[in-house]
Amino acid sequence: MNTLAGLALRLGKMLLQAAAIVVLVFLLARVVPGDTVDVLATQGDLTDAQQQVMRHELGLDRSIGAQLLAWSSAALAGDFGESIRFRRPVAGMLATALPTTLRFAGMSFVVGLVIAFGLAVMAATSGSRRTTALIDAVNIWSIAFPTFCVGVLGILVFSVWLGWLPVLGSMVLPVLIVGIDSAGQIVKPLYEELREATAAAHVRTARAKGLHPLRVVVVHLLPTALPIALTLSGLVLAGLVAGTLTMEVLFGLPGMGSLLLNAIHGRDYPVIQATIVVIAVALVVINALTDILHRLIDPRVTA
Amino acid sequence: MTAAPLLVVRDLSVLAPHGALVRDVAFEVAHGRTLALVGESGSGKSLTALATMGLLPPGLEVGPGTRATFEGAPLALGDEPAMRALRGRRIAMVFQDPMSCLNPFLRIGAQIAEALQRAGLRGATARRQRTLALLGEVELADPAYARRYPHELSGGQQQRVMIAMALAGSPDLLVADEPTSALDTSVQAEVTRLLLRLQDSRGMAMLFITHDLALARTLADEIAVMRTGEIVEAGPAARVLSAPRLAYTERLVSARRILLSAPATERPGSDEPVLAVEGLAVDYPGKGLFGKPLRALAGASFTLARGRTLGLLGESGSGKSTLAAAIVGLRRPAEGRIRLPGCTLTAERPTIPQALRRRCQLVFQNPAGALNPRLTIERLAGEPMRLAGMSRAESRDRVADAIAAVGLDPALLGRYPHQISGGQRQRVCIARALLCEPDLLVCDEAVSALDATVQVQILMLLRRLQQERGFAMLFVGHDPDVVGWIADEVLVMHRGRIVDRCAARDLGADDRHEHTRCLLAARPDRLAA
């Protein structure tokens, strides 16, 4: 009962956060001087009267509150308006871009977690110097080299010089680069946590029971580090949402990043607005999911 | 009766990178008999136990000259696969702090079933039945216990679960490392009785590690006394305890005896009250969003005069620490008032004004946690001086005086807390409190974390300092001997209420409250009876 109440509370908080983001994004787009019609007017010749008509058609002459209400009720129904540049429904554009980004981010996430957990568990249980050195290397790599720099170099080496991969459209290189980068962000704290957990009294109890070392790691050691691991994974996932955007542009993947960049170039406000809202809401949902999973995993967290 | 030796250990040494922590330890445990390893903390008795299990912490290893046999067969204590084959089947272990020794993420039943599976019991149903049987054997008969998580059990219940888990493989030898030290006195008694009964019914041998000689007397057939990594004296329990050969053993044995022969000298107390508590109640916030607040303390009223000591006696959860915390302004009273020199604490004004805080000082249970590990002893003890705006030179002199007054060598002033012993750390905490020249010293379980010999030293120190300086003292504790020895008057607490109050010398009287008698009956030296 208590768990359910806590769950409901967390979901309520998530909805509030999402609503706040929608309002904020909407207002930001309106704070920028000049609206869509001004942008179009600079490109073609539009008389004042024509501009007025367009504003009326687009609903830009109404109050901000009314616009917000109209936009969000339509968005809830899956209607994000029409792209000004392409004269196509934004929802459809999102629907074609989203799967690419999800695939890219998901694969990078898995690669990152496998690398991070693999190295951390190996180092914590064996105490091998070589593995801890590798952990440091991956960690420094992710701090020192931004993904887009590594991306450019990667294209140069693997696509231009060696010719192993196509320059555009292949996911192999970006997934590896973003995956290693994500692993580097979490592997160090994960390792510290696991190393501490190996000295935990209940892990010693598990060994005193004569359990197989593998069982000690999987059943008794890993769950101890799980709350931290979960929090870290949440952070990585959040970081991925931003990280994949630049890489999509660099590697020519037709995802949300490319969509957003093109929209920004063309001042395509409905598209910008919708993309940012989708990304932000995804972040809020990830955050809430991490919290909820944390509750489910650790029986001591009740409220 | 001479039983065949089950475990024989010869020339055991435990090596750390900088030297040996245990040297040339030799002992044997016979079938069905109990060997108690006793000694002060740091004497190497726990390391000896862990080495016997092959569970030494990383960085430590068993020395090359070590020899051991188990049931006559050679046993390589440093060989992990060989030791793992024995653990959980032939040898099992129970540790000190049961809360942290159980996996917080798994239900009790799953943790015991896992040990059964390891012991070779096939089939989930069989394991479930056996789990319930084991829980019944440790007196947790209700099947509901199997579905609980460790944090839903009390400390005593957790330790019973640990014992059930150790019994899963029907071991020949149970290694018990201070299994009752973290428990309340009465729970300690229950767990000790349980261990005795189980050992008897199963014919198990036991290697029992303790710093409590009274407990060793109750449990052990043989006793080996350890000091700085070596066994200095060994023999039949009765002989070692009644006629110790070494002064060190004598000190261990007599530590409790001093407390039992309390010199109930009347001390020159005055009538001037330093502390008056009137109808005090304290609430803890309830669980969840709409939970009702939990009343941890209700209807507490008493006074404490200058130069006198009031003892607060009770088990964990009885509200005694809550009461102490409210008195020094760390907990908001829900009802009632606390009168201190210069101020009165109520629900509306629950904290002591900054300027008056020095007059009310607190000494905690765990001195390691009460001292900042990154400051030297001099800085730590001198903190109150610096707050009072005293010059460095003056502060240094005062600190040196206070350090000498608590019986510490001034050479320790430049050290850090981890470089001194637990008893020395508690002396630093007391020196720090005294430098504030308090009217009231509140000691919350101030000696519970210390060895019996050190306990007595600290208690004597507190008593001497009180006679010299005349502060009033509120002494919180769970050990009737300790509280009865230091206090003039004792309040007995139970479930948030003061259930009994009497002069300390009358604590053992027959007409006391039922709960008081209960606490006194659970003392380790009364268990044998």
C-alpha cells in the first residue's frame, strides 16, 4: 500500500515536470524576438496584410496562454502542428526520426553498460592492476576526448584511410564511440562501489557459507551496488540523449539530432518545439523510471 | 574426559604487508567442546578466527609455517578452493553485527535456502521445509519469518537467522566471532542460551571469540587468552579464570569484578538542581505521508543536582538515548519542559542558545565517529577554546592540562584519531567535553563500545573528574553493572517510559519493578545459574 502511494506520488511528480517543460519550451520560443512569419517575410516578399493573414492562420495573434493551451491539447492528441518549411505534419517527421535515435541510443547504452560492468566487476573481484589501469584509461578517454572529435578522427581512419566503413549511415562507429564514452563516465564510481561492496559483511557471510565465487558476485555483490549502478545508468541514458544528437549529424543518421539541426537552420519553430519537448519528456521519464526501479529493487526503501 | 581433536592449529601466523598481526598461535578444538579465545580488542582473536575459516580480508595472508589438521587430515588454511569445500558443510561461522552480515536485498528464507542448497539439499520444496525447521530450531517458529527481509527483524532475531544459516550444513565446528556483543544484555542472554542448547543437541564443537570473560566462563570448556597477536595463556576454563597465571589475564578477569563490588560511597552532592525535566515527551515523525508520529518518550520527570550522577538504564529502543538527545537540545520535545542552567527547552524553543551550549556537553558511544579523522588530537580537543576566541598559546596549555587530566600522554597531541586506541579516543572526547567546563555531562553509552578492562578505566576516570570538578552527570547505558556502579540514582526505562527509579545500591533488591529484575537477571555472569 505504502509502495503504491509512493509510486503514485513519483508518477505525479513526473507529470508535473513534463508539464513544466512544455510550458518552458513554449515560452522560450516566444521570447525570441521575431516569429515564424517574420522569418518567412525576410525570405520572400510579404506585405503587412499578408503577414497579418498568416499570423491569424497560424494562431499567432492570440494570447500566449491561448496558444499554449491549443498547442498542448493538440500535442496530447499526437498533433504537433505542421512544419513551416516542409509543409508536412511534425508528428510524421518525428515518427520517422525517432526509431533511428532510439536504436542508436539503445545500442550505445548496452555497449556502455557491458563495458562498464564488465571492467568494474573484473577489477573489483580480481584486484588486477591491469584492469584498474584500463578503467582509468577509459575514464580519462571519456573526459579528454569529446565524442564528435573522436567521431571525425574515426571517419578519417576507418572510412577514408582504411575504407572499412561507409562515411555516412553506418551505426557501428558511432555506437562504439558513444558506448565507450558512456562507460567512461560511470566505470570509475561503479568500480569504487563494487570494491567497497566486496568488503561488506554480508558478502563475507556469503563466502562463509561456502558459496561458489560466481554466485557470491551475482547474488550478493552486484545487488549491493545496484542502487548506485541504477543511478549511474540513468545519468548515462540522460547523457546519451544529448550525445547521440551531435553524432547523428556527424554520421549522417536520419534521427532526432539531424531533424533538430535542420529545423534550427530553417527556423522551423514547430519542429524545434516538438523535438525538444519529446527529448525533454524522455529525460523526465528516464529519471522517474530510475527512481521507481530503485524502490522496487531495494526492500528498505518504502516511502 | 579427553575427546579426539577435531581441529588442530599449529604455528598460525597472519601476515600483513608491514608485519605479522598474529604469531605462533596454536590451539585445538575437540569434538563437541568449546574453546573460547579471549583478549582485548586488537589482540588478534578475530583474525585468528577468520584465518581458521580462510576468510582473511584482502591484503592479509596466512604465514607459510602454519600447519593445521581437520579430523586428522591436513588442512591448508591459505588454499581458497580447499577451504571453500569445508565452509558451510563442516565449518560454519557466525559474526558480530548480524544486521550488516545479512544480505539486505534477499528474504530470510532465500538466504537460508541458499545455504541448504550449498550443503547439498536438492529440491526447492525440501529446502523450504528444512528452512522452516531450522528457523524453528532457533526459536523463530512462525513461517512468516521466512518471508521477511533482514531489516524487518530485531537484532536478536537477525542473529538467530545467522545461526540457522550456519546450522544449514550441520557443521562439526561453529566459529562464533563475538556473536552477542552487538546485542542488548537480555537478548545476549537468550542467544547465548540458544547456542548452548544447539551445541548440546547437535554435538557441535565451537570456537568462541569474545572479550567478555563472564560469557567465556558460561560457554567454554577451554580458554586461550590472546594479547598482541599471541596466545599468552591457555588451559581449562575453570583454571584460567580462577587462578590466572598472568597479570594481563588477571586484569581481564577482575575487570567486571570491580564493577560488581561497587563502592557505594556517598558523594557530597548539593541540592542545587542543574537539570529538571518535567513531563517530557518526544515524538518521531511517522512513516509515509500520513503516518502517525511515533511517541518515543512519554511522561519523563526527574531532577539532577550538581555533583551527582543519574543513571538511565534500558534496552535499545527504550527511549533512553532520545531522552539524552532532547536534554542537550538535539531533539524537539513534543510536550513538557527541560530546565537547564540559564534556559528552558520546550516544544517552541527546543534548542539551547549558542552562548550556553558549552555548559551542557555530550560524550557519545562511538569515539571513532565522534572525532574528525582529519584533525589532530590537539586541534580536536582545542576546538572549544577556539570557539571561545582563546589565543593559541593559552588554548595549547589548557588542552595539555585536560589531556593530562584524562590520563593521556601529551605526546599523543600531534596524532590523528586512527593512530590511537579506542579507549584513548574516548578519553580525548571526555577531555574535549571537559574543556568547555560543563555544568552537565551527558554520557550516551559512553563505555559500551570499549573492552571490559578499558570500560572500568574510563568509568573510574569519569568518577574522579566528577569529584574534582563537581559537574552533574547523566549516564545512559544498557548494562546494569556499569550504570549501577557509576550512578547515585538510577532510572529504568522501558518502551519510552520510566518504569522504575531507585538509589543505585538498591538496584539489586528483590522488590524492584519486574523489568528491572529482568535486566539484572540477563547479566552474563548470571547465565550459568
